[in-house]
Amino acid sequence: MTKLLPCLSQARSISIVALCLMLAPRVTIGAIRTASDPYAFQVRVTLSDKAAATLKRLNEGIVISAAYSGDPRPAARKHADQIGRIALGIQNVEIPGRPAAVIVSGSHVKRGRVAWIRGPVLLNVNVYSARRSGPDNILACDFFDGTLKSAARRIVPIHCSLIPEKAETQHLS
């Protein structure tokens, strides 16, 4: 029995590490879209020096918001939203307030609605502060508005600064 205790302790440690890895946002480098994650893509968030210092001081987080949609097939137009698109879902990923590369898994995509669209899955990505330290967003960030296919081919670079810095934001596609 005493020979089993180290093995049980090691197994428990491995289980805890595995659980932590499953719950944490996935951070990786390289292309990540796979057959098992057909709606996944990767974002790399960078910060200006002032934004990084302020987020750290305030213990503020960052939210990556991915909205999936598509143009409706003629028979599905009745399901379109106010701008004429089929909403496929929104996934928000919250990360600590520091630069990071994060995989957005696409787990919130309503797969049953994909049959309602014609053409590519469209993707809009916005990034903002998590509003832990106050009610207002404090970041001005680049944004992505294009096809999922375009986003999944590369790491989508999103740079953020503080709103008072008045830095120009970029529209990426």
C-alpha cells in the first residue's frame, strides 16, 4: 500500500494540471483551425505601454468578442437580423490585462444555423476592457471584420491603447 501512495499523489497532481489546462484560455502559436474546431481562430492582443501599465495598476482584464454571422439563403431570409444577416453566435473570451495570443474556439456558434447561410461564415472581432475597475471601457483597439477563413489563416493582430491616447485604430479584414 505504501508503494501506491506516491503513484496516487502523482496521478492527483496530473489530474489537477489537466483540469487547469482545460479551463484556461488556450494560448498557442501557429495555425490552429482544424476539423474538430472549424470555427476557431487566433488573436494576438498587444498593448501600448500606457495601456499595459494602466491595466496592471487597475487589475483590469481584456475581453475578445467574436460575432459570427452569414448572408442568408433565400429560404432563410425570415431568420435574418436587422442588418440582413443570419446571426450564428457570439463568443466572449476574457483574458488577464496583458498581451497574449489566444484561441477563440468558436464553441458558441449555432451550428444548426450554418445551413441557413450562403457563402462564407463572416466574423467580427472587437476587443475592449473587461470593466472590472469601472463601468466604462478604457481601451481603443483595432478590430477585425471579414471572413472566418481569412482570420483562421493567420494570427489576427489586435493592438490596443488607452482611449485618451487617441491612437488611430485599424480595420482589419
